[in-house]
Amino acid sequence: MADPGVPNTTSSVRYLFWLATRHRGSLALATTFGVLCTLAQALVPVAIGLGIDRGLLQRDRDALLLWGGAVLLLGVFQAFVGMLRDRASTTNRFGAVYGTTQLVVRQATELGAELPRRASTSSVVSVSAMDVGHLGTALEGTARGSGAVISILFASVFMLITSWQLGLLVMIGVPLIAASVARLLRLLHGRQQRLRDEQGALADLAVDIIDGLRVLRGIGGEDVYGHRYREASQTVRTEGMRVAAAVANIAFLRVLLPGALLVAIVWMGAHQVSTGQLGPGLLVAFYGYAVFLTEQLGQVTTMLDQLTRANVAAGRVLDFLGLEKKLRSGTRPIPEGRTLPLRDPDSGLTVPPDQLLAVVCASDDDVAPLAERLSRYTDSAVRHGDNPLSDYRTEEIRRHVLLADNGATLFAGRLGAELDPRDGRSSDAVLQALDAASARDVVDALPNGLAQEITGGREFSGGQQQRLRLARALLADPQVLILVDPTNALDAHTENRLAQRLGPYRSGRTTVVFTTSPILLDHADRVVFIRDGKVVSAGDHHDLLADPDYRAVVTREVLA
């Protein structure tokens, strides 16, 4: 897919204008076809009126056939250019959606592991699933809206020339209707923004409750958070009702105001016919224009509504695109050919090269910060040999050091490609990694094996997903692999097979396993015990069992 380029992020309006200029060719075609389509529709009442006055009332068959044929040709022309307009408009919509999606995905990729800390899950989902759609809809609707504006001007000028009273009525009534609807749209804009903010806060609260449900039940806080959720949901409901009221008022005025204008035009036109100022055919034409203008006013207000929603959506997209990465990349490449030890001065932990190191933390709160420091997902003083890890380019660190935790997910697609996206890898290598992760049986149970299409891993149990994620991490083959609780969802027999195979598979490379499982600890080359964020002891698993604090942590895992 083509590079989306560098957007103008100074304001929502300028971003929308930038999106439009990226598709200026199709946008110009869509607008041209939209104007031609509505002008053809606007000429139909004139042709009908002239057919009545010059053909039907004058009993002139040739004139009647002439103007009847004109109506037919206008209808065919309108259908043809309408099809071309819709094709060009669809191109604009998908171009805006895909272009913005590329920017959002690129920004998410650049933020990397910082993304969960910089933006909530609900806001990311909202931007990618809803806001980009509003941008595409607005760009698509400009063709119909532009045609509606031109056709309204044409109809107003025609009526002004034919009957200045009726023309003046339209010239005054149309702007008043547009201004009234625009004012309500501004009100709707503010209420929609508040509703989105409240919905985001409610979604974040729901995620927090789900993530901490077990802890909340343990401390008796389930009812407290349930009450908070009910209060927040009622706030969202109230804001939703306010938005619905504004939408209902806009829909009401879209019917009432154009309808009132229609009644006024018909009444004044009928009066002019009765006084001989206007012919019956032109009265029919004016009635047709009244109905036509009602539809076109609806198109204009719809376009204004779409542009209002797009302005809000563009603001949210720009907020996301404006997130800056706090973790700065170094400039040096990581030396090839040898693996150097990693040292974390904050904890005193040293990761020796080419070994399977197990790290036992007395507190679960120490696991994630230490693992993220070692893999440079947070800024720290960790050193790689004699050099700070921060001196190296981020992409180099990601290629050499892989952090695999239970927050990773499987994506939809062919299982073999999901486990190993690189080309040229033999199936034997994939099967060896599956054996090391004790996941061969999971693949063998599938009807199509590695060719099986999966839907994001939902067809697998928690333990099966964990083993498949481990196989994927092993196939990445980094110099340093950091695993966080890789077996906490496995039964003892499966965990024992995995523990026996992990070390030999990773022979000659560095593996760090954060775990409290005695089975894994028994197969580690070295075990480090961390309490209060500091290394307090290190050695063989059986030797460390003499430490009562270490033994308490490990046996607690067994008893659980």
C-alpha cells in the first residue's frame, strides 16, 4: 500500500483539507458529477412545467413529446452521472479511511510498548474503529452536498427570474433553515464529545474491574467498584439521552422547516396563478422545486452533520497522532558475534550469556518493571557489557532481545504463518519449536495442522494459547529471550516436558525466565532471588530452598 505521507496536524480542519487534497482528482470528479446529477434533477420540473404550458394546455402534441423526451433524457443522464459520482465518492471514502488507518497503525507501531501507557484501550479502539469511518463518510458526502448547494442556487435563481416574490422567499428561507440546523449541530457536537469522553472513562473502568476482579473479591471491594460502575454508566446514559434529544430536534427541524417553506411556496404560487401572474405549468414546476429543495436541504444538513462528526473525529485522530515517544532510541548497533551480559544496577541483577537464568521475585510487582528494564521497554541504567543499553538503536534491541509475556495475543490467519511469519523456514524448524514448547499435540489435533485458519486463538484454551505463544517466541530466535510466567496455565506433566526441552533448545543463547514454578527452577542453570526489588541470593534451586523466604515464595506457588 502506498505511503500515506506526512499529514497536516495543526488543526482538525487542516487535516481534513489534507485528506481531501490527497484525492483531489477523484474528489474533483465526484463533485463535478454530483453537480451535474443534481442540475439534471433540477431541470426536470422546468421541463414538466413547459410540457404542461406549451404542450398539454396548448394541445400541441409535438411540444408535449419534445418536453416529455427531455424529461426522459434528463432522467437517463441523471442516473448515469449519479453512478459515476457514487464510484468516485466511494474512492474518496476508502482513500480517507485507509490513509488515516495507515497513519494510526504507523503511530501505534512507533509507540510500540509505550502505547498502553500513553493511550487507553478504549481510545485506541474508538479511533481505529469509529473515527476513521466518520472521516471517510464526510469525504464521501461532499459530492452530494456540493451538488445540493449548486442545485439550490440554480432553483432559487430560476424562481427569482420567473417570480421574484417566490425567488425571494426561497433566498430568505433556505439560509434561515441552514442556520437553524447548523446551530443545533454545534450543540450536538459538544454533547457528542462529552458522551465520547464518558464512554471512554466507563470502558477504562470496566477493564480495570475485569483485570482486578480476583483481587477485588479478595479484599471485599467488588461492591464498591460495582457501585462506581453503576454511577458511571448512569452518567453515560444521561449524556446519551442528551445526544439523542439533540439528534431528535435536528430530525424534527429537517422535516418542519423545509415543510413550512414548501407550504409557503405553494400558497404564494397558487395565489399568483389565480391572479394570472403565473401559468399553471410553472406552478407545477414551483411545486416540484419546493419538493426538490426539501430533499436538497436535507442533503446539505446531512453534509453539515457529517462534517461536524468528521471534525470531532479528526480531533481525536490528531490527539493520537500527536503522542510522542518518550523512550528515545540510541544510535549504535549491537555488536554481532558474541552475547554480552546484561546488568541492571537498580536491582543488582546480572544476566550471564548463553545460560538459562530463572528469576524468582518475592513480589509480583517487581516482575514487570524488571523485565521491561532488561528489554528496554522503559528507560533505565541497564548495561549491555560495558555500554548502556540505551546507546543502541531501538530496532537493534528489539531484534536481539525479546520480551514474551502473557499479554501477547495470537492473530487471525493461518497458524503456521502466525507462528513463523518469516519466509524460507522449513516445517521441521517449526515442529522443533512446537516440541520445545510442548505444543505439538495442539497442532496435531487441528484438522489442517499448521495450515489451519485460526480466529485469533479463541478456539484454544488458555494453556494451549500459552504454549503456542511460547513456540512463536522460540521461532523468533533472539539472542536474549525473556519469558514472564510462561507455564502458569499448564498442568504439571506438560510443564515438566516443557522445562526439560527449553534449555536444550535454547542452547548457546541467553534465556531469562521469571517464574516461581519449582519445575522450571529445577531445570535452570542458575536461579536469582529478588526481594524488595533487589537481588538477595543466587545459586542452584535446591541450595536456595534453605532460605526460608525463598522457600515460602516457591511453595506458595505449589500450594496454589
